[in-house]
Amino acid sequence: MDTVKITANPFDPNRVITWSWEPTNVILGDPTSSEVTAVLDSTTTFTVTATTPEGCEEVKTITITVEMLDPSVVATADPPSIMYGDKTQLDVEGGDPNWMYTWSPGESLDDSTLINPMAMPRDTTKFVVIIKTDNGCEFMRMVTVNVEQPPCRPPYVFLPNAFSPNGDGVNDVLALRGDFIESMELIIYDRWGQKVFETTDPTAAWDGLTRGTENQPGAYGYILRVVCEGGGMHQEQGSITLMR
């Protein structure tokens, strides 16, 4: 359904003319104006009758063609549901490659003007595509991509409970592991409650040293706070065993 403006132009613009449009059921406003706006969902033929003060009448007709987009033309996503960080292929099935396409929102698309852009949304998103055909008609289609947020809990967020900083190349450092960690805070303290290591860098690792001095083997307490991409949060505390 769309609107169209239709205008009747008299031969003498200075002459008083009475206008009458048919059909009136699709016309917005006054059907006796020289210019009318109609709302159409199918091809319609309009008749306008011009009447002069002397009673002379002239009848003209005009047909407005309404192009209906084939209902088989649909927007799709393959797959329609993805994990956070994955991609999905959008497409307009049944669309003509020569038509114009404008997808929105375009921030997560590789090219918002393609018939089949690649999308990597960070949240569940409704994608709308405006389709413009060869004759200039515009249509809209929509598809929703569901995004499952990354888990922000063990084992997806994992801090080992033991390490051995002895220089053998195996478990020499203690580091947080996880694919979608946005920020974190890790505090490690000894059995007397003294802080031996602290970081807010998700890529940082503890090598078993405090200000260049080796810490003794044994159990160390820790507090861990994590914020994951997508807004998930995790907090835990426990003990870590340092072995030499």
C-alpha cells in the first residue's frame, strides 16, 4: 500500500472549475479539489470531471498501476540464530540482482547495499531491507537474527587452581582464560592477607614473583571479578596452589 498525488490541470488556470474525482473511497481529503492524494493497494483507474460555471463538462481518466512485489520475495538469514562473535548470511530470496538494496542497521554488515550482505550483530537484531525495483517502486522486508550472548561463567571463564613457575615451560604462569572477556580484576594474596599480585589486564599473567622476589610454594587466596562482552558478569574467590 502506498500513496500517490494526482493533479488535474485546466487549460485556463484563471477560470473557475468544479472538480469531481472517482472513486472517492481511496482519496484522502476533499475529492472536489484539483489535486488529490489517494491510498492504493491495487491498480486503479481514476475519473475526474471538470465542470465550468456554464455547465460544460469534460471527463478525463488516468490509471495508476500498483506493482505488487511477489510474496515469495523474502529476507532471510542463514543461520537465523548465532553465537556471539559468529556471522550469518543475509539474503533477499527471489530478489533481482539488478534491483537496489539498502539494509539497516548497517553497522554490523560488510556492505549494506548488497542483496546478500554478511552480518555479525552483537545483539539480537531486526534487519530491514528496502528494495527498489527497476521502475522505482520501493518495498520493505525484515528478518530477525537471534544472538546468543557468550557465557560468562566457568568453564568459559577459567582461572587454573595451580601453577608451577619453575622455568620448565609448562604452567610457568597463572593467567585467566576466556574468549570474550571485556574487563577483569584479579587480586592474589598470601596466607597472611598480604597482596602479592593484582591486575586489571585480561592478558596479564602472574609469574610467581612479587616485586622481583620469588613467592614460596603453598596456597594463595584470590578474588576474581570478570565482565564479558555482551554484559555478562562473573565473580569468584578461592585458592591457588603455587608449586616449585
